[in-house]
Amino acid sequence: MTLEMTPIPYRVRSRRADRAESVTLTLEPAEGLCPTFEPGQFTMIYAPGVGEIPISISGRGRFGGYVQTIRAAGAVSRALCRIEAGDLVGVRGPYGTPFDMGASAGMDVIVAAGGLGLAPLRPVIRELAAHPGRYGRLTLLVGARTPSGVLYPRELARWARHFDIRVTVDRPDDKWQGPVGLITHLVDQIAIGPRRTYAYVCGPEIMMRATADALVRRGVPAGRIALSLERNMKCGLGHCGHCQLGPLFTCVDGPVVTYDHAAPLLEVPQL
Amino acid sequence: MDKQPNPVLLDALDPLITALRIGGFRVVGPTVRDGVIRFAELSSAAESPTGWTDAQEPGRYRLRQEGELVFGYAASPDSAKRYTHPPRTTLFRWDKGPIEPEIDAPPTALIGLRACDLAALAVQDRVLGGSAAYRARRAALFLVAVDCATPSAVCFCTSMGTGPKAEAGFDLALTELSEPHRFLARAGSERGAEILAALPHRASAPADLAAAADVTRTATARMEPRRFELDGVKEQVAAARTSPVWEEIASRCLTCANCTIVCPTCFCTTVEDGTDLSDGAAERVERWDSCFTFGFTELGGEPVRASGAARYRQWLSHKFSTWVDQFGEYGCVGCGRCVTWCPAGIDLVEELERLR
């Protein structure tokens, strides 16, 4: 019997250091197949002897497995970023609520990503790009601290076939010719049909709230703005209590929630 | 059980303890240790706190000798939680892959649980029922409840609707009666009935049942001064998120986590990772944690709930408001442990009334 807190061994199939100071790993089960996932879900990745952290799933690898992007921030993410192809890690999951792809069918879709927030949105974007006829106008807004901090640059170029893509940065370099400033400015610049728009938003909490508020100001109903909450998740099962945000266990009732539910919780400081 | 046989009288506890031990259970019950009633493994009723009673008030707990009762005291700092959800447990070891330990769930008979403790177990079942280790430890328990005769000054189970009489969720329940000293015993499960039938017992008389009803009536009356109306509390606490009362409470609260440790429903845990120096294998340990600790909500190096006020708000709001959202019931059973063991003597019943 494998208990629900016991990770399953996964092998690092490939490791790619991103320009954006992150590392993208493809992880495959040491034995058997990995479970299916839905856009927005995450796994708990265990660095043996160091610890375990939640990492969103960015897609399927070419030969199966999970593509997951990690930025070195704490002890565990640093250990995972140092890991080499062929190494073993532990994986539990996938966990959490997904981005509801059915909810945006037939609508114009805005995907707004701040920094590493593009990682959990990548499967959303790929799903939209794979079925352009199923959706209306597709817009991708990306905010990053610096031009080199934009994740998946090569794929962005490919997605441009289906998406109106706008990228803004906080700190431009010499070569940058695009917009500078907050992603909310991009929201203010694009055409929005509020009654037929659905938005998927992921990034730092302050960015998500500002983006969602900007969309609401443009008339998009809060119930059609999905965002991915981040809290301290330790178990992924609603058992450890750490990730609570008001009534939500973020790991099982989230991470993806719509803004009508999230807004009253996020506006209370230190809830 | 299909039919409820009449309760029977037991003259002593030792035959029950012996029967449970012969039945393969380690028997755990109350005993006096370090000036406190604690749960410990018992080999005979002589180790029980016969003739001891407690005085509890906010921030204070004292034992004194009085009367002849075996169960003449209110909630102790221990509860069934220690046995269903241990303070520290190894989740797995890892050596190129996981090595799971056997789940440590020895058959255990818990003697002396009160109605509030049974209610807390039912609450825990809903929170942790998804954990195979919890289910195994829970299934290993044989529960001997005791109707509460002597609630303390901090108890409020009648307000929470959980006591003082044990109504369900036990294998056996006892009502301790005086003059002459005896126990009125009833079974709550088939295996409880089997154990009871095999014990030396006498038939009960209507007078015994009346005396038992009197125990519950007296206990209920003792909690009357503290009784409060539960209706509306969920909404009122949720509406008080930005109340200045939290800051005022935080000026007294030490965020020491005592309340969450003694609480029979508080379930939060964290994990610790390490490496076994003898063989180099990694090890992951789960241990109790508390929403009062500073780093509990740490995200990117900073806690979400940095202030003591936010942490107290989380704890009390969870018990009386968001627990209802999550599980359809309150996370408080009215045992009063958090009030007694708060070094600052913060009484959540008083604070609740101020927030409403």
C-alpha cells in the first residue's frame, strides 16, 4: 500500500535551464505511467532529505511525464533546480482544482500571466491554441520583471499564430522595444467584449488582483475570471491546515478559483 | 445494534480492564501524573484517579482530593487525539525510493472519554478520514465513554450540543453513581455488548436509571451560567473579520499554541525532513503544528499571517465559522481545554460573545 503522503519515484528525463532563472524539468515515473492532469493542477515534488513543495504542471513531456518549471527560491526549490537528468525525485499528485476550459468555450479568452505565472497557464494556452475554432478571440498578456524573465520565449513566438500577444516588462534592457510597466496597462489597451470574455490569470497575488480588478472595471464578470491562488501547501490533501484562506483549503478547493469567490477573501489583510 | 439492552450495573472497573487486556487491547485511561490527569497505559483500576477532582478556570488547573469517584473531574489536557493523530509520526524513509513504515496502530481501549471527546473524534473523522494511517489508528480503538458528572468552570459542551451525556460513537458508556459506588454500563456496539455480557454484572433497577439521569441533569445545570446561543455564530464571526477585537485579544495572546495542542479537534501538522546518519537514508516526519506559529503560512520567506491578531482570528474563525463551510459542523466541541491551558487565561467563549 502506498499511503497518500508517500511520494512516488520519478526520474528526471530532461532538465533545461531557462533564461528566466528557472529550470524546466520533465519528470517521468520510474515505473508505469503518470496520472493524467488538467490545466492548473500541481504536484508535490519531493527532494529527498530536503523537503517537498507544490509545483504546477506546465504540460506533458514529448514521451509522457510532467513538464514542470521551478525557480530557486527556498531550500527545496534550490535543491530541485540543482538536480540532473537521470536523478530521482518523489512526486505526489496531481492535486487541486483545474482551470475550467469548458467555461470559456465560445467566448473571447484573455490569458494574463505575471512572471512564473505563465508556467501553470502553459497548458491552458496550448489547449486554446489546439482548438482555436472552439473559442473566440484569443489574447495573451505577459508581464515580467525583465525581458529575459519571460518564460518559454520560443513557444510564445509559435503561440502568436493564434493569440494577440502583448508582453510588458518592469525593467527594459537596451534592446527592448515593447511596453514597459504593469500588466494592467495592457488590460486597458486591448479590446474587450465584456459579455463574451473569459479570463485565466496567474502570477503574484498583487498582479492577479490588479489584473482582475482591471478586467472587472472593463465589465468582465468576476465569476468569469479564474485565478490560481498561492498559499503554503504542505500536504495537497486538505489535512495539514497550512494553506487555508478563509473557508478554502487552497490545495483542494483551489488553487484555481474564480474572482467572485477570491476577491472578498483576498481583500482582508493577512486572512 | 438492533436493540438496546437495559444498562447493567458494574461494581468495579478491574474486570473490564482485564477483559479488554485479554481481548488484545492495550488499555489507556486517566491517571494522575505531575499534578495533572493524563492518559497512560493502565494495568489495573488502582492507577485511576480515584478520589481526585480538578478545579479549572481560565489559565488555571489544580487537582485536589475529594469524594470517591474514579471519574470525578473534567477534561484533561490529553484527549483521544494523541492516539488517532499522534504528535509525531514517521511518514516514510527514502533510499532511492520510498520505504513506508508499518502503520503503528495497536488495538487500544480508551477508557474515560467524555461526550465532548467522542464528538471531537467524530469531527476528526470528517477532517482526516482520507488518511489511511488515521483510519487504521481509529479502527484500532475501543472506546469506553463516561458520562460527565463534574464539568469544570470552563466547560460549555451544552452550548455546542455535544454533552454532557455520551449519546453515540462509543463501544461502552458508563455512568458513575454514588452511595453505593457503582457504574451503570450500556453498550454502543456489538463488541461492546459482548464484552459487557461477559463481565460480572447485576441488573439495573429504575432507581439506578433515575440516579444516572440525575448525574446528567446536575452536570447540565453546572454549565448553565456559561451557556450561549450558537445560532448565527458562523455568520457573525465571518462578518467580524475586520473587527478591532482581534487586536485587543492579540495584546493578551502569547501565540504560544497551547490551545491548539490541547484542542481535541485541532489537526494541523507540518513535516520535518532529515537524513539518517547510520545509513544515509532520508526520512520524513509529520508532527503537530499550530496556526499560531509565526512561520505557519510562510510564502516566499514571509508569513501571510504575520500578526498575532491575524493568527488568533484564523484559529477562532476556523472553529466557529469556516469549519462549518468546510465540514458542515463546528470545529469546537466545548471541552474548555483551550481556556484552561491558555497561559494568558483567554476565554474563547467570552471573546466569541464580544465578536458577535
